[in-house]
Amino acid sequence: MQPLRIRPARADEADDLTALCVQSKAYWGYDANFMRLSAVALAVTPSMIDEGCVLVAEDLHSRLVGVAAVARVSEDGKFDLARLFVLPSAFGIGIGRALFEAAVALAARQGGASLLILSDPFAEAFYERLGAVKIGDAPSDAIPGRRLPLLEYAIPNRRI
């Protein structure tokens, strides 16, 4: 893997991170209507960043190459992997894995026991390779009538 830095996102990066998410999602050939309906689910907002739940991956030239975000969904330690996107030009070199591991660590520091992942079908096998287990399917948060794989990753060594 090429040298990579993972750090907290800055609020002034919200638009660039949203564009990265859109570019990554569009790679899979979704049509314009699908992408329009997905806009809210792909957005990285300044408020998400202010909450400290957004991480970015940047290369040696400080170019943003990936983004991940987590969000607490319950008091019993369940977190949602709210975003995980990598620039298509950087697919396959370990950036997604590094961001996933950093997102897990972030959730663990906040008392996370597990990470729920509403996955794009194209990413399901990726998450399974990382140890997530499919627990069913759930409605898309963007496309009416669409169902997506729902996975869960048990966070090891949970901090109490």
C-alpha cells in the first residue's frame, strides 16, 4: 500500500468529501436519477465533521483519497458506518481497509460494541472480507423500494 495518512476531517473539506463520495458511488454505473436520489445519503456535512465522526485518508501529496464516518445508533454500543468511500483511482490498494480499521477504532474509543453496515451490493464482499457478517437486508436510505445488504462487524476489545 502507498503511504497514507488518516486524520479527522476539517469542516472546510465537506464539499470536497461529498464530491469524493459521489464520484466513488458513480463508478458502479448508476444512472443520473439514482445518483440524484442518493445525494443526501452521500453528503458529508460540516455538522458531521464538527461531531468528530468523519475521517479522511490523504496521500503523500495531501490529496483526499477516501472518507469514512461513524454514528452512534444506540446506547448499547451499536454504531453505524455512515460513510466509507474511496476515489475510484485509488481502489484496490488498501485505502478502504485502512479507513475501515480507523472507523472501527473511532467507534471503539466511544464505547462501540459493533458497527452496522448498510452496504452497497458492490461493497458487500469487501466488508465480509474484513470480518463483517450479513445479518439480513434493510431498506435503502436513499432509493425508495430498494433493499440493501445489512452487515454487522463485532468490534474486538471493546473499551468499557
